Amino acid sequence: MRAAVLKTYREDLELKEVPDPDCPPDGVVLEVAACGICRSDWHGWSGEHPRVKPGQIPGHEYCGTVIEAGKDAHYKVGDRLVAPFILACGSCPSCQSGHQNTCPNQRLPGFVEPGAFAQYIAVPFDHNLARLPESLTPELAAGLGCRVTTAWHALTGRAALAGGEWLAVHGTGGIGLSCLILGKALGARVVVVDVVQEKLDHALGLGAEAAVNARDGNVAEAIREITGGGAHVSVEALGIQQTANASLECLRPMGRHVQVGMPIGHTAVMEINMSAIYMKNLAVFGTRGMPSWRYPSLLSLIEAGRVDVRPIVSRLVPLSGASAELRAFDGPTAPGTAVITDFLN
């Protein structure tokens, strides 16, 4: 099969023929229909992710059709499926308590095992997969990837965002746009933060009530003024110290901060304003991924037309275009996200 392989950190992925994957007994092999390109892929490509080594096939935001099923698989040939990026074992205490995204036995295609920047992908623990609704195109399903699912769990499973509350979103990439769209669907009033005016204008066009350009001054102060005392919930979607502290400092007393951006590599340890947490009695939530059992709650909203995820995907690219998209994460990015839909070119 054709695949894009990490040969050297920060160099173009190598397009090459590699062996087709073996089918796991408890899983399936998918013919990949689409795969999103995520900032987490960039962390691996740049050498910041400690588990991503040369020789890795990236790609963890994928959907496709089953072409082979293992003897213990839950699905059959021909099923159209979408995958979470965390494949949980299903039997450990974390999984049994409903927190599959914290499973200690998790499998991670695209990071530790071959991912979906390829024609085919082997998916173990296929009980994590969900059927792809007929109304959802493959490129939009891949666009859900880890960004929409993670945002949905961050807002509903962690912060318990309520209608009428102010939501601040720091960073308007894939996660940030997802938080904006889902926050609006939940009835929140949303203020977005970025350093690229084009992305802020795009977010305003999608329903953000206010936008703050971080280059213009004190972000937290601006949000407190816009919201009349501070946001109720604030999402940090970049994983860097500056935005993490702005997220904490923009909250009103008893507010909830959700750390969605991945602090890894040189940002893994940060200097955080603990005084803001202490003085304002803030709640701080970490979140990563979404338990697989929550997929139907999100997909049903999309099927019913209550959430429109189309604005999240802005570019369809061939496999050969993945390297350029990864390089683009080195600087401020354009609005929307890219999805690979052609795996032969």
C-alpha cells in the first residue's frame, strides 16, 4: 500500500510502498477514505512528541470501510466506520467506569502504531469504532477527528457548559473552531482569541459574539470587560504558557478552565498563575480525547442538523500535500483544517 512515512524529524514525509497491514483478531482493517491533519501530527513530525519515532506512519483522525475483519471483531466487511484516536481495551477499571480515554492499555495508531496517512490501517480493539452515518461525508467524518470529539467532551463531559454562560476559546484552529460551533449549539455566548485577524473574522462569521486579537494587549482584561466580569468556562486550545495563563486569568470567580491544548516537549512544564486559581476558586480540568461510548451523542446532533461541522474542513489535499500542511503549523495557520482524501497521489 502507499503511505507517508516519517523519515527524519522536520523533513518531508517519504511517500513509499509499504506492506499492507495484518488484521488484528479483535479488530479490522479499514480502507481509509479520509484522514485529518492535526496539530498533534505536527508534534510528532517536529520531534516534540516523545513516543513518535522515525519510521512512523502518522494519522489518527480517520474513517473508512472494513475490508477485513478479525475472528473476534464486532464489525464486518463493508461497514463504514469512524475511529476515536484513543483505542481503549474495554476491560480495565478505567474502561469499566466509562473513562476509556484514560485507559492504561490504550492503543494509539499514528503515534505508536502505523497510522492513517496510508491506503489501509489496522484497527485493534474495534469496539471503540462507531458507524459512520450515511449523511456524513468521509471528509467531514475525518474532520471530526480528535478535534470535534475532544471539544465535545471538554465542554459537556468536563466543564458542563450551560446555556447562557460565557465561553472563552483561546486559539481558533480545529479545536477552537469546534469549541465555538459546539458552544453555540449548547446556547453559550462565545468570545474567541487568536493572533491572526483572518481567523478571528472567520470565527465571527461562524457566530462568535466577540473576538480578541492577542497582539492588541491584555487578553484576560479584554475578556473580563466583554463578559462583564469574566468567562464562566475557558478553553485553552494551543498548549502553551501564555494562553494557559490568559485562560485562567480571564475567568470570573468559580469559573472552569479546560486544558485541551497538548503541553508536550518544551511546553510540558509551564509557570502557571496559581494565585488566580486560588483567589477565584477556579476549577481546572484536563481533557484528552473522548470516551468512545459518547460518539452517538455527538453524531446524533450532527445527523439532526443541530450542529454544522462543515466550516471546520477548509482544504482537501492528496497524501503528497501532508508535509506542507505539517510545516504550516510552524506559524500562524489559515482558517479551517486540512483532510487527506487522495491516498495515491
